[in-house]
Amino acid sequence: MSEAAPPDVSGDWFAAMRRGDWEAAWRATDRIELPRRARQGRPGFERRPEELRWDGTPTAGRTVLVRCEHGLGDTLQFMRFLPHLRARHVHFLVQPPLVALLRGRPGLGEVRNYWTDDPLPEHEVDLEVMELPYVLRTTLPDLPPPYAHLHAQGAGRPVFERRGDGRLHVGLLFASSDWDTSRSVPLTVLAPVFGIAGVQFHSLQQGTAAGDPLLSRYGVHALSPRTQDITQAAAAMEALDLVLSIDGMPAHLAATLGRPTWVMLKHAADWRWMDDRADSPWYPTMRLFRQPADGEWEGVAQQVAGALERWSASRRMDGGRGHPPDEAALA
């Protein structure tokens, strides 16, 4: 008799994570993972790609291999958990663009290039970076803050220098990768945002969208040629007042750096942004602007323009020291 298929609890997991009930999400994961682990010693067992790498082995006092098999933003978001593993040694296998930014940082272990460091180092526990909150049974109230030791490295000419002109300087990322173009915001929709007095926009956009002729038409200064490397992008973000971004890696980078970060979200946003929130428990400096309905970026642009106009006006009134509006002002 063939073995019964495990229950599909993905819907339960996503619903629990969206409402912040992470304990329920881990119980949903258990209903798949615990029976699977019981089958691991049997002949013919093979791990499917959608299943966790972690086999339940405790991490404390052991050599742990942490792989990064998803996006760059996922690595930046979830690396905060590494110092909490209490491992004897950690091999942190990251994507090539992140190696220079993360290597040598405290608490991250031995940072390696996942694509070139072969063979894999010896280890006792094998897991993927996004599995870490499940491994640690983290709940929303004890979610660690963003990794605290990230900052731009490197000498030489600064990517962007403040000019003391009293304006707000805002980094812009408006187009996503081809993986999910529904996250992109058309530049024409953002026209009201570009017209705010006392605000200078700087494009950090990469790829084909970086050459959009509308950027110069709207007076957006191009930093793209000098921010192709992620360490250069980080340096620019550290010098800017605000990063306005679509849902993607740059938003995670800016918020991990502790920069004020405003994220424009599509209506059916990713589970990590939860539901009906203008803030994010993942990042204290982040604010979320959500589509009121599928495809309605105009509403997002109006929200952003209103919040940015209030900030700019406040800055002009107090001699250039205005801070971002609080969460209530964004509602």
C-alpha cells in the first residue's frame, strides 16, 4: 500500500504568518516536517525542493551550514537570526553580490560564496536561511531587530555627497526584476511625487529601467551608474534622507542599514508584510504604502506624495531638521 500524501497546510501557514500568529505557522510546518523526518532513514527517500533542508538537528554547539537559496533581499532580511543559533561555527553561504558586503561582519560566521566555494565545508547541520525562524521557533513578539552591524565599506570618492541645500534627498527604485513585474510602479503614476517642493530624487534603479527617459524629464538625478555594486548602493543609501522603493532587495538593504525606507506594495503583497499594516515588525524604520485594489498605483502615489509633502514642509519650518512623519500621518 502506498504511503498517504502529507496534508497541504500551506494555506494555514500563510494565513498565520499574515496575521502574526507564528506559533500556528510553525505547528502547520510541523504537520509536514515531522512525518517527513521520520521517513528520512528509509530506502529511497529523497528530499523534494519544496521541503526544508533542516532535519531537526539542534544547532547549539554544532557546526552549521546556512545556505541562501532565495533572493538577495531574503538573505538580508533573515540573516538577523544567525547570531541566535548558538552554534560552535557557522558557514554562511551567500549569493556572490553579497560576499563583499557581509564578509567579516560579527555574528555571521564564515561568509562564503555559494556559487564558487566548492566542495562544501564539513558541517553537522544543514539549513536554508529562511528556515531560521522555524528552527528557532521565533514568535512575533521576540522577533530580533535587523542585523545591526551592516554599513557600507570601501574608501574613495563617495557615491553621493550631501550639499547642505536644505532639501530632502530621496533614493528611488521603481521597477522590479522580471521575476514579478507586478511590483513595478510606472513612472508616470509617480508624477505627483516628483513635483513636491524641497525634494530631490536620485535614481538607484538598475537594469533596463535605469535608462527610462522619463527620469530626466521628471528631474531625477541618476545615481544608477555609480550604484551597480551593492556596496556602492549601500553607501549612497547611507547618505540619503529616504529610500522610496518597490518591494525588493533594495528595500531590505536600506532598512537593514537603518535608513528611513518607504515601500510601495501591490494589493496582494508578500506574506512578510502581513495585512493592513503601515509599519513592519521586521524593520523599525520602514513604512508601507499599499495599493487599495489590484493595479491601483495612483492611490499609493497619492499617499506617498502627501507624506513626503508633510515631511518637506516640516523640514523647511524647522530649518532643515524635520523628521519623517509618524505612522499616524501615513494613515
